[in-house]
Amino acid sequence: MTTESTAPHPMPRPGLLTFLGGVGTVTGSKFLVETDHARVLVDCGLFQGLAELRRRNRRPLPLDPADVQAVVLTHAHLDHCGYLPRLVRDGFRGPVLTTPDTMRLAELILRDSAHLLREEADHANEHGWSKHRPAEPLYTDQDVEHALPMFDPVPLDTDVEITTGTVLRLHHAGHILGSAWARLTLEDGHSVAVSGDLGRPVHPLLRPPEPFSGADVLLMESTYGNRHHEETAAREWFARAVERTLARGGTVLIPSFAVDRTEVVLHQLAELRLTGRLPAGAPVYVDSPMALAALQIYRDAFATRSPELRPEVLDEGGRALDPEPFSPIHSLRESLALEHSEVPSVLVSASGMATGGRVVHHLRRLLPDPRNTVVIVGFAAEGTRARDLVDGARVLKMYGTYSPVRAEVVNVPAFSAHADAAEIIEWLRTAPPPSATYLVHGEPDGSQALRDRIDRELGWTAVVPRSGERVLIR
């Protein structure tokens, strides 16, 4: 005869959160959430910018990737998804949970990243500037192809059980198409929310972010934690920079992130074209194969009337993204041919922080001529060429040599798709206070300023964590 045990089931231990990246910097976001039965990595980004940060991409993570059961991606920017092929190469075999649009955009981002990493390694080997002999890319095209089948699309506002007792829900974040803020409910009933990159309520194409509705622990981005976006003034600065550069016979070069920033820039140029401030005879070029591919995904969202898009721009249809005549530049030959054009023009090219891609070739050509202008239209991380230009550099190093900076440089950070400090506070204001709010994805000044403001205005417990720190979720 057997009797049932009357001993109570042991209570699950509190969840554990580890900050593996995106701390003290705006790149490399990786946050590990662990319980008795789950190990989930939220975001899996590349470190960019300073050489010291980039070297961290080569260091083994303090975990066995094979033990990670799932990766959650908040959106498709490289600093949030770009390490994924390396994680797969090192043994990760679980699902990659994200929205359908993020899945499509991440495919573009990751394939382009592998291509640029190979180009960089080949250039280093050809010219001998790497310490490694031979230089090898962080990951390859094959690693990307191994990672892509692991993507498992998750609709917004839908509960998905990752493992027994651990539930994911994604909410519209309004940063780029497909972006989400994530909430994980753990087996002990506690919850952790990760903002990802929070969009702006005034984004010209996307609806405002879904308001924060609370969690026990919150990871809050702080990219612009110490800044205020001058929205109206910024658009005027942008328009005037275009006008005066074209008037003096120069080229306006806009380093732009291939995903979302290019769409926002094209939307603004379309408005300038309609009002006559961008002359009909001045061509607009988009020189980034990845940006052109991403643009098609945005156009598909218009065609299907995606609920992420603002109703008023849906009514505009494709006109919202077409500063006609807008010329796509597909091949490298077409890109190089722009060097011989004497027609004043606007040139939009990736990458946004000028860390690689075709924009670097254009910078080398255009920076020495004072007729030209470089317009920086978003956040520029420390250690990037875009940041050097914003900070007033008089020379810029590209391909192992220095070029003089004689072109005008205009900084328009309000074009960023990141919420500023006041917009973050308003997003948080209506929610019940978490037990702790951790300020991540920000440089130290921004994170500390936002911590102080949250403490002062909301009375919440806000902390700037250290890299590698582990804390309880309770």
C-alpha cells in the first residue's frame, strides 16, 4: 500500500538576471534570465565603437551557449541581434523568438554583417594592419545560414510559453518596424520587462510605443537619458543644411542606419521635395543594398496596412517614402560612379555611425571639400567615426590613412528613433513601480542622469548596473 506524500512542493527559487552586455555602452545588449528550469537570453547584440568594446566580441561568454534554451530579440539592429551567429557557432540550438518583421529585418542585418566582417578580415590580411595572422571574421555567411532557421516568429500581444512556467509577451515599442519591449513571467510568478530600444511618440511613421504596464524588475534603455530632442528645430536644421549645401554646389552625405533611419530620412526629404526646399533638379541617392532591401519590407508593411504604422501615413501610401526622383544605387560600380558626378545631390548611405559599409568610401571622398556637408541623424556611439565628426575632429582615419575634415558637419540627434529622457519618464509614469529599474544601453552620463531623474520624479529605485553583475528578480 502506498500513501501520497503530504510534504509541500518546494517553492521555486527567485529568478536570476545577469548583465552580459549593454551596460556602460549603447552596444552589445545581452541579458540572461535564469530560473530553476529556464535559461533565456534577451537580446544578443554586437559590441561596436571603441576597440576595447569590439574586443569583447571575441571573448567567450561566461556560459555555455548550448545551455541557453531560447533567445528573445527585441528588434533587428546589430547591437541587439548581431552576435547571434556566433552564439549558434558556439553551440546554441534553441529557438529565436521575435516578431515577424524583426525576423525579416534581422535576416538582412545578419547577412550584411557577415559580409562586412569578411571584407574587414580580407582588408586586414591584404594590408597587414591586424594583430592576428591571419585575421578571421567573428562569424561567416555559413554561421548566419545556420542561425536563420532557428527564428520562430511571435505575434505582438500574445502569451508564448518558452519553457514550463516561463511565459513571454511582446509589446509594440515603436522604435523600428517589428520592435518590441518584452515581458517575461517566471515560474515563481515574478516578472522582468526589457524595454529594448524605446521609440518616440512623434515617430513620423510608427505608432507610439505601447505604454509600460508594470513588472517586478525593469531593464530600461538610457541612450538619451541626459538629453532632450528639439523636434521642430531639428527638422529646420536639417532643411537648412540641405538648402545651403546644394546652393554652394556641394553634396549632402547622410550616414544612416539601413533599417528605419533611412525611411525617416526619406520621409523628411519627401516633405522638402513637396514644399520646394529640395529642388526638383537635385537627385537623391540611396547607396546601401541593405537599406534598399529594408525599404521594401517597410513598403510591404504599407501594402498590408500594418497596425504598427500611423494611420495618417498609411493613407499616404508609398509616397511617404519617395522623395521623387529618388535613385537606388544597387551595385558597387554604380556607387563608385557617384564619385564622378558634379551635380549637387543628397546621398543617403549606411552605416549610420560610419563604422563600415559604402558610406566610408563616400566620407573619404567628400570630407576634404568645404562645399559638402555631412549630416549625422542619430546617436553616435563613442569610438565611431560619426561621433568623431560630431565632436569636431579635424581629421578622420579610414582604411589606414587620415583624411582632412573640411566639409561642414551638422548634428541632428532628434532624428533618432530613441526616446529622450522626458519621453522615457512619460512612458514609465502610469505604471506601478518595479522593485528595481536597471538603466542599460547607455553611456555612463546618460544612464546616471536618467537614474537621478527617475528617482527624483517617480520615486522609483533605479540602478546603473555593472558589466557582469548578477541580481535577483523579486
